[in-house]
Amino acid sequence: MHVIDPAELSPAPGMHPQDIRTLKMLEAIEAEPARSQRDLARRLGVSLGLVNAFVKQLAEKGYFKVSRVPKSPARYILTPQGALEKTRLTSEYLEFSYNFYREARRKLRRVLATLASQGTRDVVFYGTGNVAEMAFICLQEVPLRLQAVVGDGDCPEKFLGYEVQRPEQVQWAGVEKVLITGTMPVEEALERLLGLGLARERIVLL
């Protein structure tokens, strides 16, 4: 069985992480000019020191101006040049996302088609999220049936019309294959399923 490596899902060439950070920074500044650097760091998921250096770098490039008023937070004002750069990066990001989605769907379809060719009829999704949504779409293109959707921890009650069941609600003895489709780390999900008594060959990593 082919296991989808996350690295395989990235189209080549991919979008540089710094370009993505620049886009997110410009979007955040446009949405809320008075946003603090601490808020920007939290939103971008990076350190405060890195945001400080990044703000200086983008300001030097002329993407925004910094307006300072005594006793008030600094305001970051997007310049016409910054707006043009945001538009360019948005277009690049959309193309990157489309290529990523198309490649992920291709690989998911291949995994599901292999299962079907091996005689599998029913599958269970373990986890909800973007991967589960893509897998559900691909499932419509192969002779497989979604038997159940199972979720652990903080998960929705419904997923694409299916009631999300807790692991203890599932009759695992009657499950042919389980696809790990959630956001939980794969190793943790695998350990959890093995702990429920599933044989390793019945668990499919995506």
C-alpha cells in the first residue's frame, strides 16, 4: 500500500514560506492597521523578534508606512506598492493551493483505487478535516462505501451528513479498513487505533 508522504503533496516549484508570511502580514495590516506586533506574531505563528525584523524589512521595501502617534499604538498603512505586492502574492498563493489540492486528490484517488482493487468494499474515516473532505470527494469516484466517520477529542458532531461517532461506539470487528484522515499526528492516531485492537494491516495512512 502506498503511503502519502506530506512532502509529495507539494507542487514543484512551491511557494516560498517567506512569500506566504509576507502575504499574511500584508493581509493582517490591511485588515487592522493598528494591530500590535505581538498580535502579528500570534497570527503568523512566529516569534515577536522575527515579526519586528520582518516589519522593518517590509517597511524598507516600501510595502507600508509606519505612523506613530504619542500614547497610541503604531499604525501600519499599506502603500500602493504594498497593495500591488499583496495582489501578486494572492494570485501566486491561489495557484499554489490549486496545484496542491489537485496533486493531493490524485494521490488519494490512487490509494482508494488500490483498496478497491484489493477487494475492499467499506472504509471508515478516523478524523475530520481537510484530508477527510478530499478523501470523501475521491470516494465518489471509486467503488467504495464510507461506513462511518470516527472522531476523537474536539471534533464536530456531523461531518458531510454523517454523524461523527466516538471510538467506543464503533464495532471495530466489522471494519475492513480505517483511513487516518484527521489532524491528529499520524503516530498518535496509529497508536490509538492499535490500542483499540485493530490489526496494523487494517489501518491505512494517507
